[in-house]
Amino acid sequence: MNRRRFLHTGIMAGAMLTASRAHAHQPSNLSQSASMSSNFELEEATIADLQSGIANGKYTARSIVEQYLARIAAVDKGSAGLNSVIELNPDAISIADTLDRDARAGRVRGVLHGIPVLLKDNIDTHDKMTTTAGSLALEGSIPSRDAFIVEGLRRAGCVIIGKTNLSEWANFRSTRSSSGWSGRGGQTHNPYALDRNPCGSSSGSGVSVAANLCSVAVGTETDGSIVCPSSANGIVGIKPTVGLVSRSGIIPISHTQDTAGAMTRTVTDAAILLGAMTGVDARDAATRASRSKSHTDYTRFLDAQGLRGARIGVLRKSFGFNMDVDKLMEDSIDAMKRAGAIIIDPVAIETAGKFGDSELEVLLYEFKDGLNKYLATLEGNTRVKTLKDIIAFNERERAREMPYFGQELFLRAEAKGDLRSREYKLALAKNRRLSRTLGIDATMTKHKLDAIVAPTGSPAWTTDLINGDHFSGGSSTPAAVAGYPNINVPAGFVFGLPVGISFFGRAYSEPVLIKLAYSYEQATKHRRAPRLLTQADLNAKV
């Protein structure tokens, strides 16, 4: 399960749009959008496809950026109204022009040179774009420097073309929040069926990649916020080990669970993007542990035969919330067996479900501490300087900021003390013991596993602001609380809605998980572009 589940009423509350909301784009006739999808020249283009086109003169960085910007205008802001992009970079084309000049002069920075990227709107960029976590309280805020991972992406030659919408404050404001809704951005829609939820909190990143609005995107996760929208939108998502990727310059929830990660259409592209974001950062102490464990090129671990001889444990206790999902998982297990994997079925994480309350306790303490520290760095933003200021702002702007749900988690976090609190220290120690030592590590040691697999989550539910989300199951919490890596790969469809399978394991086991995920992807190839339907096709089981 993930943090949306252990918050009892569900931190992810679904969202049904009303036509009266300025930011809430109601789905309309999609016949034109569907035809746009089929005629889009870059549909499903990989990084390798784009680089090949640049090399043979078919494309330039500028022409690629222009095509994606036109796609965003037509599909995201046009008739489909996906509403996944919250802001565009006004300098994107000029950056692409500079990269084209560099390429002509022989100064190619690598495989990401000229590749368009979208960033979740809680990742700092020091440019003409703002960073707001979807909140009107931070409207107009431009950080004093790029996030560490953004510096890495720019060095690699990426063109950051915009920011994506998200569940506001990365889904840590209310116990009944709307996945994919923010006060600044409105509601994001699932491109497979627009009445369905995109999951979150990296909603816009998941949707934009799925709908071919960009080449690749970056999301963030505390518990489920990369892997769940990756599953619900039929893409690959890598939630890395906490500390493999720096969090400096990312609006925080938890310094013990937060991480940024890659969201792409293929495992190969995810491996490429992840490598560009790793590195030791003096501003994030957690990255020091990755010094001898990280890689700048994860593509060397891609192996189509990677499942052969691998010991894979099946987490059966995460099954049972949806019989169609269970069927897809059985099909996935069979596919792994045919690829040569040794399946250990079942395996159990004996401590699973025993640290939900302590996880929330830690998040409440760390959110208050981390957010106040982040806000103190915003030199040009005088509207809010503390969590208390944001709470007051939300009350003043209730009509715009809290039309559907409140800020219960904000209030609970504000009531907490500092990180010297005995309550906090005990909860954190419990989390680490139960999720790591007695949890994932114990399970993998007992069964000599290379990875554990489980269904990532349910098919996308209908968005419903009145009643909230209908999230029925998932498996993200053990890896999230442990701070261990987790990779979602498309596993098939239920009534035309994507479902993913998760591969997770020990700390810094990204090379192994990437090998296994890639081998599974190549053996199954379930990724399929969305049709931008208004509603799910209930006549289609797959």
C-alpha cells in the first residue's frame, strides 16, 4: 500500500471537474484529439529515435521542441484538455537553438543533448518559470538557483520545456485530497479515459509522458507518487534509493523518504535519465552514501536475458484487491518463468502493515521541518515564509485553494515539535527497523532473492471531488519507507486502463532492478499509447 492508504480516508482524493472552475478543463469531443495522436510524428519516440533523427538531419533540437510544444497546445490545452502541463518555459526554443549551434560545432554533451524534458512543479528552476508545488501561496516564486538534479540535466543537454501539474504539495495537504488537482493548475486527466484519475502526486509527469507531450519527465515520490501515476498512465517509473538522487531544490515532504525519479515510456529511457540525475551533492547529506554506489550510465545494465536465473519473490499479500489485476500478475509471473526466472511464490514481508501509523508520524514532523527550511530560502517570495503562513493563506483564499478539500495534514504537521522530539525519533527508528532490517532485507535474505514483485496499483478510478479517490490497492509502502528502489513497468490493461508491476529490492540495487525490468519489458512489451477516450471502454478487457 502507499501513504494514500494509511491516512485512513486516503490522502489521494479523486477529482471530478465542474465547468465553473477556471482551471478545470472539462473533456469534450475527442475525435479530433484522437486523430492528432495518430498523426503526431514523434509519437512513442524514444531518446534513441530522436538522436538518430538529429544525426541524419531529419530533426534538430529546435524542431523537436517545437513539435512537442505544438502537441501540448493541441492535446494538453486543446480539445482533450489533459491539463498536465502547468507552465511552459519561454526560453525553450532559444535553449534548443544554442544546443543546435553546439552540435554543429562538435560540442555534443551526450545522449540527452537536445532532448525535451518536463519537470514536476516542485522542482526548482532558476529561470523564467516558477516553482509552486501547485499552490497559489507560492505563485510567482522563482528560486535563487536550480535544483541539483536540474543542474545535471542542463549539463547533459536537456531542454527543460516546462513544469507539470501535480497533486498540490505532493499530496500532503489533506486526508481527502484530489490526486492530480492543485489550486494553481486545476485537475489533470488520465489520457486513457479522461473521466479517470491519473494518480499522483506526479500526475502531470505521468500523463505528459503517456500522451507523448514530451520525450521524458521527472517526478518525485515520498510513497507511491512516481510508481502509482506510472502504473495508471502506462509508463515506466523509477523510484530510486533515497540518496541516489539529490533532493536539494525540491519542495520537501520527508528527508528520509523523498526522492526524484525518471518517468518515461521505456526502461532504456528511464535508465538514461536516471544516470543524468545522480551525484553527490554537498547540499544533501544523504547523497554521500551513494558515492561508490551510483552510476552515470545505467544503460550498461540493460539485458534482455536479465531474468534468466534471477530469483524473483512474489508478494502475494499485495494481491486480491482486483481479480483482473490478479490475472495480469499471473500472466506476468508466467512471462518471467518463460524468460528463465526462478519464481519463489509466495514470499511475505512479515512486518508489512505494521508501520503505517509511524510512517505518517515521521512525515508530519519532517514536512514541517523541511518545508520551513525550504521557504526560508525563497529570497524573492515574501508572501509565505513558514507552514503557518501557508495555512493562513489557504484560509484567506479558501474559495480558490480549498473548494473541495481542506488542509488537515498541514494542521497536524504544524502542531508537531521539532526533530529532537522523542516521539519522532522512536517512530523513525521503528520505520527503519520494520521496513529495512526486519522487512525487505530479511525477506530477500531468507529467500535469496534478486527482487520482489507485486502489483503496483489498481486501474485508474473515476475522478470524484465529492467522495474522494477509490484507490483499492498497491504495494509502494515497504520500499518507500525503507528508502529502497522501486521500478514500475507496464503489465497490461483492464478495460483499456493500464496496470503496472513493481520490481523492488535492497538499497542501491538499481542495476539489478533495471536489468530485470528491462528483460520483463522486452519479453512482454505491454506499453501502448493512449487513445484519449472520454470514458473507459467497458467492452475491452485488455
